[in-house]
Amino acid sequence: MRWHPLRRCIRRIGYRLAMLRWRLGIETDRDRERVERFERALADLPETDRAIFLTARRDGLSFVEIARRLAIPIPEVQARFAHALEQIARALGD
């Protein structure tokens, strides 16, 4: 079965648009909404919890390094990180 030339052209354009969106990192509306919920959840965290979460995830520091940097006990760092994860997961619906 042969494809109609117009259908083939539309399919090719759709493929190119999908690849362009992927290369440019353009998210779908659902992705944008999820990012907004994440940012709100992060903003709602207590300052110390937010700092611990970002330092661990973004900077890749261990709990020991974070505890030294913030001058707080390691178990407190672990508890605050767990609290931050719970709050973010709840906000994202995971």
C-alpha cells in the first residue's frame, strides 16, 4: 500500500517537529505543570530543608559534607532531607 503524498509530507513534518522539540528541550504542558508544582513545593519548604535538599541533589554533597557545611548533626540532615523528599513527592502526587 502506498502512502498518499500529502500524508507522507504531514508525517515527515510531524516527525521533524517532534525531533526539534526534543532537541530544544521543549516540554509538554503536563511537564510544565509538574515543574511548577515542584518549584512551589520547593519554595514551601523551610529554608534549612530546602538548602539541604538542593545541596544534596544539585551539588551532590553527602550528608556528612552538608552537616559540616551547615554545622548541624548528620541525623538532623538526614531527617530534614527525608522531610523535603516527602513534601515534594506529596506535591507531585507520587
